Amino acid sequence: MNVMGDKATLFETGRFVQPSGEEPTRDEAAEAAEEARRRLQAEAGDVESMSVLGAMLLRRGDLDGAEPQLRAATAAGDRAAANNLGVLLHQRGYPEEAAGWWRIAAVAGSAAAAHALGRHHRERGDEPAAEYWLRQSAEQGHALGAYALADLLEHRGDADAGQWMRAAAERGHREAAYRLARALDRRAAVSEGETGSDNGVDTETPAGAPDAEEAEQWYRQAAARGHRRAALHLGAILERRGELKEAGRWYLTSAKDGEARAACALGFLLRDAGDTESAAVWWLRAAQDGDGNAANALGALHAERGETQTAERWYRAAMDAGDDNGAYNLALLCAEQGRTAQAEQWYRRAAYAGHREAANALAILLLQVGDTSGAEPWFSKAAEAGSVDAAFNLGILYAGRGEDRVALRCYEQAAAAGHTEAALQVGIARLREGDEATAERHLRCAAGGGSAEAAYRLAAVLDARRPAVSEHELGESSLNVKTECEEWYERAATQGHRRAQVRVGMLAAARGDVVEAARWYRAAAEAGSRNGAFNLGLLLAREGSEPEAAVWWERAADAGHGRAALRLALVYARRGELAEGQLWADRAVALGPAEVTERAGRLRDALREELSA
């Protein structure tokens, strides 16, 4: 057979793939002129023109006009015409006859026909024949053949799938580029220790090219060719990297192509930029396309505006879209409104669906109404699912029962996941056990996470290690250099920790910085610290302000500070107000501690004798 080269391939595989959107705009006038020219040449017996004219008519949907041209060209040995005739017959509903013509074209060397024939056999379940013809197509450099072969091999779990997927991507197949990027993305995640199964192809990454970087390159290529999901993933990569402007452009491209997730992500970018109204427009578009996350975002937006009925409607829409967050958010809304029964109902729905924070919230709700036995399994379920708060709450529950060892295990689980208060509890427990090294490690974590109590306790641990320094060894340089424990005390004090404020005041006083000491003592005293009030009184008395000192001592004594009561007794005794002095001495005896009780008792007795003299 005298076979001519492929002249028209537009419809050789068109039935198998989605339009790429990359076809250039045609000049209709020029195309009409070309068609007329080809028709004249075909009527004159030119085989190439018959084939090209048939392809043009087939592209336009004129099957009746295309068929005689293609049959004539095929009879003359044109393999492109044979392939396109197969496409035409398949469109008419004659797949077996179409396969016959594809076979003729494929045997003659048409890669497109080999691809079509391979897809035909795969659709009928004949995988060996499908693989044979798809491999013929792929080995001739046909992008669609390489992609179809990769898809077939991947389905079978064949290691060669990655090689052909990469070949298809390199030849410009956008879906292959996207799937290659997804596989590289998943492999990069696994290499970083993330969980999840890799259902993509086994790709072969070039040496020295990190998977994540190569994945981005393929996403970019697929997105540039109009792949909307690739544009979505590319936007997400750029957003994580902080390149928000470019991320927004790709989200917009994907969203305009109908990707609801991209519209939702674009909405969040706009909201974060302060454009809530535009965000709502894209969320609405995504929600109407069935995106539950966008529906949740709309619900939250209306809830913030106080439009609770509209918020509830969108939360329900999120649930209908299969998003468990919808039930959880609806429960939160009901809880805020005091509709406890409804809140419990929606928490349960989300919790049964596996929403771990809903399980934790349900347990808290049950705990608040006294149902401890009902709360415990939900705390456990949420903790097992990875809820750090639930693990911590479970620890509180066990600690309340006196099961300290079990509570400690829960705290350790939460602390390992970064829970600040849990780390504090582990630190306190280890201090009680005498394991200072482990305690310090957890206290540092908690203090670094912002816990003022942890910062104070860490400072106290470090403070206890400091060697005692006699006054004659304290030079000016050592007094002005703050130790690590002082820095932690100050951090806690700055966060409002009263004992830390007192301690910082004491350290400042030891340095001779009276103003700084008074500032911290006053802050602690005004926050209710009796030690702060007592020390402030001492400082004021030393500075000659005994009347003001007495005011702070009285506040401290009223809060149960025995030494402050003794100081007041002495003040009133010196003033000659013996009865008032006796009253404060009595108070000091009662408050203690032992040393104060003893001294206050002697003073009281002396005042009593003086009064009775």
C-alpha cells in the first residue's frame, strides 16, 4: 500500500480527551478559502486534499460531507484519512468498524490511530491488546498515547507508569503534567514525614531536583495550558510561600474556569486583604457550586455581622455539601445563643462523622451539665483523633478524680503536640517527682508558648541553682547584668504574674533600684498580691513615707498577711494608739506564721499591760 504521511490529526483522538483550550483562533475567511481550494483539488483526484477536506468537514461536524472524502482518501492509501474515518464511524456508533480502520492506519504507522485503537481495546477490557497499541503510539512520540499507556500501567501498579507519564508531560500533555506534579507533591510530603497514601504514579525525579520544586514546575506548565486544578495547586504553593499576588492570579484563573475550591481560596485571600465584599462574591460562587468550605465561610461572615438566620442557612448548606464543619459551626452558633439542646445535637452529628473538635466540644458541654461519664469517651475519641485540647481536657478530668498518673500521660500527649498548658502541668508534675531536667524542658516549652506561670516556675528553678553571693562580692558590673532567671521573671511579670512581679521588685531592690522595685511592687499590690502590698509598704517606710506604707500594710493584712498586721501593730504602738495596736497584734497572732505569732503575742501582751496600767 502506498501510504502518505499524516495530514490531519485534529480528530484522530478528539473523542478521548477534553478540549485543551489551546487551539488558536481560526481565521474563518481563510479557512473557507482553504476549504474551497481543497474541494477543487479533491474533485480533481488529489488524495491529500481529500484527506484534509474530510478532516475539515469532520471538525465542523459535517459527517455526511466528510465520509465520502475520507473513504476515497483511505482507499487511496492515506493513513490519516483511515484514522479520521475511524473517528467518524465511532461518532456514528460503529465502534467495531472504526477499530478496523484504526488498525489499518496503525499498522501503516499512524501513532494517533494506534492510540485510538489502544483506547478502544481498553474500553472493552482487553488490556493486553490495549497495552500493545498504546505502547506503539507512545514509542512513536505521541503525547496522548504516552499518557494513556501511563494511565493503564498505573492502574495495574506497573513501575513503568511514571516513565510514560513523564514522557507525556514533556510532550505537552497538560493532564500528564498535572498528575506528575501531584505524584511528586505526595512523594515530597512523604519524604518530609507527613502521613498519607501515594495513589499517584511512580515518577523518576532527576538527580539533584527536589520533588517539591519539580512538582511546582509541572503544576506551572499544566496551569499555563489551562488546567484549572493545576492552577489551584500552584496558587496554594505560592500562597504558602507568601507570594500572595501571584497566588491570587492563579486562583482567579482557576476559579474563572469553574474550580470551586479556587474560588473559595481566592475569597480567603481577599478577606485577609480586607476586601470582605469581594471575598463574599467568590465564596457565594463557590458555595453555589457545592463547596462546603465556602458555605462555611459565608456562614461565619454573616454570623460576625449578627445575621444569625442567614449564617445558619449557609452552615446547613455546608452540611448538605458533606462538610462536617457545617454541623460544628452550627453547634457553635446555637451554643452562643444559649440553645444548648440544639448545640448538643449538632456537636453529636459532627462528632459521629469524625470531627475531633466537635467531639471535644461535646464532651465539654456534657461536663458542664455534670455528665462526666458521658464526657469521658468523647474526650478520648477526640484525643485519639489528634485533638490536642481534648488530650489536655482528658488530663484535667483524670486529675480531678485523683488519677494523677493517667492524667500525666494525657498531659504529656498534649504537650508533645505543643499544648502550652499541658507542658506546664507536665513540668509541675516532674518537679514534684524531683525530675528537674525533664521539668525544665517542659517549663521552657510552656514559657516559650506564652505561659506566665511556666515562665515564673522556670525562673524559680534557675534561681534556686544560683550560688549565693555575699554582699562584699557584688560589684557594680555584676549587679547590672541580668541573669536568665531574672529575664524569665520579668517576662512573667510583664504578663501580669503577681508573684513574678514581687520577685522582680525584690531583685530591683537588691540592685538598689528603688523606683523600679516600687513600680513592680505596686503593680503586684494593685492586682491583689498581699506580698506585693507588704513589700511596697516596706519600701515606702524606708523612704520615709510611713503613712502611705501603713495603707499598703493594711491592705496586705486584710488579705491575710501576718507580717503586715504586725507592722501595723508596731506603727500604732509608736503613735500611742495602743488599742488599735492591740487589735492588729491580735490579728497578727492569728495569721502567723510561728515567728510572727510569737513576736505579735509579746507585743500584744505589752500593749495590754500598758493599757491596764
